[in-house]
Amino acid sequence: MSTLFSPLKIKNIELKNRIVVSPMCEYSSQDGFANDWHLVHLGSFATGGAGLIITEAAAVSPEGRITFADLGLYKDEHVEKLKQITDFIKAQGAVPGTQLAHAGRKASHQEPWNGGKQAPADQPNGWQSVSASTISFFENEEPPIALDKAGIEKVKADFKAAAKRAIDAGFQVIELHGAHGYLINQFLSPFSNQRTDEYGGSFENRIRLLLEIIESVKEVWPEENLLFVRISATEWVEGGWTAGDSVALANILKGKGVDLIDCSTGGNIPNVKIPLTPGYQVEFAEKVKKESGILTGTVGLITKSDQANEIIENERADLVFFAREMLRDPHFALRAAHELGEEIKWPVQYERAKWH
Ligand SMILES: Cc1cc2nc3c(=O)[nH]c(=O)nc-3n(C[C@H](O)[C@H](O)[C@H](O)COP(=O)(O)O)c2cc1C
């Protein structure tokens, strides 16, 4: 039986356990550059025993940033600091991943601690956002421009160029951000995508941008490395993207060489009622896994070692992503192993702190 601490080998990459650090925006960059904050923040999860550590959303273009302070992979110069971080993560026996993202209509906002509001295009640190259609997220926001064909080609080229930089930066996993109402999700959802061309309308048309991004990333991303896609498995709204759509998408992505689907939910429609109970999104990872056969990750209000272990033991998902619990305790994996009675390797520098 697999447990939270059993390794998972996908192709030739072995994750030492099923614990993943979920992407978490830090809004602490200047012009997309990682810095010592990112080294310490991500490095602490590596010393803390997580198997896979995924950076926050890294924007593939300046206009794809949520805020002017987002991490980016849109310049060759971004690579050097990220390489230092991935080297450190690997030295601790963990696998480094990055989440490639374009915020679409959710771009050009302030950092959460400065209010999180839209930064209008004519204000400092603001710019014109783009999307599938000219529909803003909040009614009172300036609407995005709908991407034309050239704009769509640029987005695909930006993802591809960022993937190339991700190789140079030493990442072994790319997660495409197709969730939480960002650009790819804006194309997937019939609420935000009201296009009448081949990128809108039917399910097949709404998933086209994602499929084309995967294709262009795969032109450069080495076969031995891993490609994950994060989706919002349901919008929690009648008439929107459903769990059934997620299964249908998973079946297609499996055939496109995607290695794992990370199942989150929501984020594309404001003020939606979501049942926020512990592990409330596990059912989606379970459904997608069972009905498509692809590997899945689950995330959301998973904070306890036995809770996470149960998910793996019962084959409801293959990986468990943790976000806020990792901020509370970056060494969560060391603690979880102790609680579950598993013997794992600690950093030698920390061995004197082992529980006995
Ligand atoms: C500070 C913070 C930043 C986040 N940034 C991202 C992000 O960059 N990309 C993403 O897909 N999700 C992001 N999320 C969502 C988390 O990855 C995760 O899906 C969510 O917090 C639920 O997991 P949790 O209950 O373990 O926190 C963020 C969450 C937090 C708390």
C-alpha cells in the first residue's frame, strides 16, 4: 500500500514522498527577478523534507503578471538566481518545479497587502490586461482587450520561451497554471470566453488554447522532464465548467503527454459559494484519476499528516499539495513523518532535533 512517504517515480524522476509545496505568489520581485526572499522561502521547504517544491506562478510575460511584483520567466536574466535556488533544492534531495502563468484579465493588480485592487492602465505599475473576451472579473473593473490571433500566437511563444528558460534554470517540473481564473482558465470557462472564433463556443474550442500551449511548450521541454497542469476542476456555478468537463479534458491531456493534473477549483467567477471544509477538493482529484487514469494531485485545506496519508492510502490522488500549512511550518514533512511513524532522512545539520 502506498503512503504519504512512499516514493513516486514518474518517468525517470523520483519524488521521495507525496508531499508537494503548492505554488504560492510572494509578490516580492522587481521586474520578475527572484531574490534572496525566494531562496530562503523555497529553500526552507527543501530542508523541511517536501518531495516536490513548485515556485509561485512565474509570469511568461510582463503583461501576464498579476502584480508588478510577480516572479517572472520572461527574461533570460531571470535564470541565474532561479538556478541557485533549484541547485539548493536538489542538494536536499527534493525536485524543483515552476508554475508558468499568464494572469489574463486578472493582471495589473496591486499586491494583496496594498489592497489587491486593479491598477488601471494609466497608473504607475498598471497596464492594459488581455483575455478571451472583453469581460472583466469584477463589474467595476476596466475590461480586458480580447486577444486577436497575433496575441494568441504571442502567448504561445511566451510560454515556450519561458519553458526554455525553465530548463536553463534547472527545473524538472513545469506546472501550467490553468486554474483560478487566470488566462488559460478564462478560455476554458463559457462565462469568460464568449468568442465566436475557433477558440470559443464548444468545449473543443475553449480547450484549444491550452492544447496549443502544451504543444508549444513540448517543443522545447525535454521528454524526461515532467509536465503538470493545474485546473479548476469545477467553477461551482450552474452553467460553468464542471467536473465532467475536467474528466473529458484529462482524457485528452493524457494523450498529449501531460503527466499529472493538479485539481483545484474556482476562482474565475467572483462571490461563488464554495463549501470550504477540510479536503473539500479531494473528490475532484479522485474523480479525474478514476475516470481518466491520469495521475492527479489534490490541494486545499489539507493540514494534517493522517488526513494526507489517507488520501494516498486510498488512492484518491497521487500527490498532496500543501500551501498555507507550509507557511505555518516549512518543515511540515519532517513532522508528518514523525507523526506517521516513518523513518526519513533529515538534513544532518538538523538531526539533533529529531523526535525520539
Ligand atoms: C500566499 C498564497 C499564494 C498563492 N499563490 C498561488 C499561485 O501562485 N498559484 C496557484 O496556483 N495557487 C496559488 N495559491 C493557492 C494555493 O496553491 C492552494 O491551492 C490554496 O491555498 C489551497 O491550499 P491550502 O489550503 O493548502 O492553502 C496561493 C495561496 C496562498 C495562500
